[in-house]
Amino acid sequence: MADNDTTIDAWATALSSPARLTLYTTKTPESDEMKRFGDHLAQKAGDALSLTVKRGEAPLPFFETEEGLRFFTLPGKKLLELLLYAMKGEPDPMVPTLQTLTEKITLPTTLDLFVAEACPFCPALTRQLITVGLSTPQVHLSIYDGSLFREEAERRGVQSAPTLIYDADIRWSGQFNLVSAMEVVIHRTPEELSADALQSLLEEGGATRVAAMMTTAQKPFEAMNTLLAHEKWSVRLGAMVVMEELAETAPSIVSQTAATLLADHSSISASALGDIIYIAGLSNDPSHLPALHAILAQSTDEALREAAEEAIESLNAMTP
């Protein structure tokens, strides 16, 4: 702890302006430990650090820097130095190749890095990724201490540190080349984005941008279906705005999306299904009428029946 205090003192003295850090808590022992660490960090840093504690909605507690980098960690010396570097907000110079690739990242990029305090290769790679995250708002970087959150590491199939997971489905482990990983990132097409990446973009007010991507691709995005069928209204909201914009510019995409979701409507919650029925009505495509009539005949949910009736009325108005 004494070594950590020395590190914190040196960092606080070198800051040109106060740093900000937010801790999102949960009702878990790990959260309690992170709260104690956060309080100690704030006490040692004094006026150099403003710590805010909020009750989080995510299942795991995490620290978030002012630039949006997330640390699911309880820092020992190595991880502490990385957290302090991230909070300082002044990225190191990058090697030219990595700098060029970082500048080419135009889509939201979700990167989850699993590390361990004892890992000899983790600090250098983590610092490089923090530098990338500080250099572009497109990168959403989360750093997990796999030793602290073992169940999360197991759930994600992580067996060694470091392991980098890109957009929930592409991963690298061990002593991999970060430049090679970033080359994969920049060649990702919009329709290949995960639901998490699309959600991040929508939460930043990017509905018009997503609608434009789908219009250019001239086809639905599978990840959009995931968001539209989500049980939480807050998640569906941005996706619904995209559908409303597409109804004006690319109604065929709206119709294809509605058809896919209605075909699987029995597995969708009533609240989400009501929104999907609304989308079918937006599509101006009478081919959805049989599915809507079937829902109307089978459902006893008054809100669903009302949504179906409104969509049917809208589509009937389109029939010659």
C-alpha cells in the first residue's frame, strides 16, 4: 500500500488539472472493495481527483474515466499505474503504423481486455490500448481484472491473460500484435457490428448515422433486430428512431426487419412485440397483414391488440 501511495502522490503532483473518476457500484463484495479503494485513492490524491460514486445498472462494478474508459479492476501496483495514466487523459505518442490505423477507425469499436496483475505482458499492451482509447472517441475500451471477476472471465470463455475481445466475437490472446488486431477492426463493415456496438452508437445520438449505414447497405442489420427485440425500452428506443427514419428513406428495410421479427414473435416480450407491430405498420407493406391479424386473434393483451389494430388500419389504407 505504501508503494501505491507513493505512486498516487507523484501522479497527483504532476497533474496539470484535476482528474475525474466515477465508480458505478453494485451490491457485491467486489464493489465494496472497489469503493474502499476509490475512497483511499481520492483521499490520497486530494484536490487532484474528483471521485463520484453512483449506483450502477450493470451487473459488475467499474470505474469510468472522464474519457469513458472503464476499469473493472481493483488495482494493485501495475493496474493502478494504468488507471492513473488513463485518468490523466494525455496519450503517449503511438508508433506511426498504429497511429495511422487508429485514425482510420470510423465505426464504434467495443474492445474488452482481460488482464491480471501478475501477467508480465499485460501492462505494455494495456497502456497501448488505453492510448488508442484516449486518441479516438470511436473506441469503447473496458479493462477487466480476470482474477477479480473470475465468473465473468469464464462466462466470456477467457482462459488466459491478456485476452482482447473485439465487438463481442473476435478475440486475441497471449502475446498478439496489436497492429494486426487493429487492421481487423478497421475492415469491419457496418452490417457486421454487434448489438453492443450499435447500442453505443445510438446512445450517443447516432440514429441518423445508423439509418444512413443501413440505407447504403440496402439491407437490414442483424444486430438491429436484437436491439428492437430487447426487453428494455431504453435499449429499443434508439433502434425505433432508426426504423422511423428508414420508413421515410428505405421502407423495404423496415419491412424486412418487421417480417423477421414477427416470424419469431412468440419468443419476444409483449412490450417489445408492441413496438415491432408498430414497425410493421410503418413499413407500408400489406404483406404483414396476415401476421398482424393472427396476433390480434390470439392475444389477450389489450395493449398488443390495440397496437395490432392500429397497424392493420394503417396498412389497409395502403391497399388499393
